[in-house]
Amino acid sequence: MTDSPFEVPGAVLLEGADAAIEADRIRAGEPWAACEIAGLQFYDYSTEGLDGEPVRPRAGDRLVLVRAPENRYDPRAVEVWWRNDIRLGHLPRGVAREVAPHMDAGAPLRAYVSDPGTGEAWSARALLVGPAVGELHGKLIAHATAQALDEWRWGERLAEMRREGDGRARGARFERRLELARAARLAQAVNVFSAKLPPEPIDEARLPPAGKCVELFDIAHAVGCSRSTARRLAERAGVRVQVSMRGWYAASSTVVVTDEFRTVLAEWASRPRRRVTVAELV
């Protein structure tokens, strides 16, 4: 639906365009997505003005999205209108499926011309901004991140094959530069995606009540961490860890849950996610 979910189409945010008011909101984290305008008809799109010239949208022009639940082909259809009297088409079925329930619930969604196209089907594109497109924005970011990971893995494999076939030092230095560049792009993509994910507070109902003696395995499972992390959190809360057998195969590492320990676990679970560095990917 968009070549790069990490880059907002710059032309539509130019000063003077209707969409320019969204620039600061998008930089502040407002969800957005770009998609084609489906079902566009040339005779609807290219009407004649008073001077006989065709009247067509420009990049950045405001669009109006109208729910069309009476559509017999798709009850989640969303029509796309320009100047309130020219129907350009509708959102693609997959996009409408994501945003229609949120629009029906009253979530705000604004739209602008991203690319006016040529008047042919699927040539025009729209920029969608607002809470109603939040889930779709997250899916676009996740898809782009997965693509970046796949490209990086294949690039690493190809680089390895080249190094096996050519042991010259110059080739190795060149491959290293490519490796660092790919890792930098991947780290940026992952961090952009992770930064938009909200904290995930712990479900306190999964924790054993204060005063109960439980194993570290149960604590680790409840908060989604390793047993060693659970041990460090217990020590941070001043809770003594009882170990019945020391060594690599230590068993029955138990703690008595306290209110302070539960608070430490909840704080740990809601921490912002750690940023990925280039060094971790090379």
C-alpha cells in the first residue's frame, strides 16, 4: 500500500496545501497510512471547469471519507469524495476492513490527496491520518520491519557467499561497509516500530498474592522474563530467595511474595522497550 511506511509522502505536507496542518501531528506520533484510491472512474475524476479545463485534485487537497454500509458488495465500504461533490472512488477493501469499525465507533480519520494520479484506475493515492488508522499503521510498520529483517538476512548470506568466493581484502572491506549500512537501516526500522508500541502493564491477576511462597519459574512465567531476571527483581525488592540445591541444576528457588515485590514487577513490565543498536546486528 506504500513503498515505505517509515516516510510520510513529503509533497502533501508542503506549506499551502490542506495537509500541511498534519505535519506537526504526524511528527508527534499521530497514526497515518497511505493507500490507493480504488474504483476511480475517469469521468468522475476529470470534470470540466468554467474555463473548459479539467478539474482535478492536487497533492495535499483535503478529501472526505464517507461510510457506505449499504454497499451490497462490501458493507464496510468507505467512499472517497473531493470538494464534497466529486466521488473519486473508495478505499481498497483491505484498508476499509481495518478502518470502518473505528469510523463507526466515532474515531477521527482525516484524508488528503497523496498523489492525484492520471485519472486511471488505482493511479491516485490518499494519505489517511487519525486514531481510526492506528491499527493499520501498526501493521504497516510491522510488515516493513519484517521485510527489512528478511532483506538483511539474505544480504548477509549473499555477502558470506561472496567472501567465500573472493578472499581479497578489498572485497571484505566493501562487504563490511554494506553490512553496517544494512544493520543501520534495520536498527532504525525496528526502533521506529518499537517506539510506537505502548507499554504493556502486567496483569496483576496473574501474580500470586502477597504472602504466598512460589518458585521463581512461576514469577518469570507471570511477567514474561527469565528466571535470572526474576531473581534480580526479587533482590531489588528485598525478598530473600531460598535455593534448595546449588549449582547449574539448582531447583526449588522460591520466594515469599510481598507487596513491594509485586510493585517492582509491575514497574519492570511497564518500562519502555530497549532500543536496538547497530552493534547488536553485526
